[in-house]
Amino acid sequence: NVQLIEVDQPVLVCTRHQPGGRGREQRTWISEDGCGVYCSLGMRLNLSGHLHLVSLATGIAVAETLDQFHPGAYLLKWPNDLLLAGKKIAGILIENVIEAECIHSIIGIGININNEFMQFPQSLKGMVTSLKQQAGKSFSLEEIRCALVERVLAWIASLEAGAIGQVINRFNELSLPLKSRPISFHVNQRQVNGIYRGIDHDGAVEIEIDGGEIQRFYSGEIRV
């Protein structure tokens, strides 16, 4: 459960290490001490029905931040994974609390920055990567963290200002390599196989199934 306390917002909480780091559906997020950016940004949101787009806007911010330090072919996998070279480099977890007319959002972000290959569990090797692995050098966690927060706040501000189309279009640009590829989509213990067609005007994922029918989903997980 999320307990709210009265503090000025936004507020950023960071750590060098998460012994109990987690992702979606209670999965474990491996957080090696001093190797990555592990933070939560708490803020009040002025949104009236587009909360599901916060994850997309945050993913865009993470991709653009990392590209600033190491240009690459970053790929956003709806709704909250960032890949580089076909491997996961960052994840996002959003938790929202609605009190009366006030929406509080806690935006959790985990990014593999200076992790070495041998630090990842054997079960994850080949599935995850780090900025250091891809660039061949180490990076300043503080510089990346500062740039990340600035970029996240900017994209959230755009979302609050009504730039829904801008968020959707940018997300589709960063997920373009997935478009027209076969995927399996998992939601509520159900699997849907089809062709990924991108994100629609409202942020729902579109999957073309047999016969050309388009199905839209607001929650679930893409697997490729």
C-alpha cells in the first residue's frame, strides 16, 4: 500500500541499491549496488482521464535521456520496457493514488547503467543489458539522474497541457521497429497472437489478429 505524507511535490527518492526491487506483476528487478539509476518520482498530476499515458511519457523520457549519453537504437516496448540491442535496459512502474479530486503518481524507474555482464543472474543473461555494456565505458549516475528527472518532468508537463497526440506519436516513433511484427500479447491469463500495429490515438495497443480484425488493449504485456 502507498501511504501519502504532506511534502512539497514533485519529490525524488533515489537509492544505490534495492534489495527488494520489483517490476510489473511482482517480478524482481535486479538492482546492483551503485551500478544503476533506481529512483521514484512522486508528484501530483493534473490529468482527467489519461493516467495510462504517464507510463508512455515516462518511457519516452528515459529513452531520450539515455540517447543523450549514448546514441543508439532504443526501442520502447509497450507499456513500460526500454530495450537496446534487443535487450532490456530499463523498466518503469507507475502507481497512482486518487484522493478526492487529487491524483498522486509515483513513477518508479530502474535503469541498468554501469552493470557488468557477470553481475546479471544466469537466467537473465542474454535478455538484459546495460549502458556500459553497449558503450564500452562507465557513466556518471548523477548526471544521468539529473537529466532524466528534467526530461520526465518536461514530458509530464506536455501531457498535462493536453499534448496527447505528441506523446502518442513520439512513442510510436520509438517503437517503430516492432510495427508489423508478430507478437504474443498476455492479459488476464489470456494470450493473443497477432501483428503489432502500434498505439492508437488514446494510447491503447493495437493488435491485428487472424482475418484482419484489430483488437485494442489498455493493459497487458507484449512478448516478442
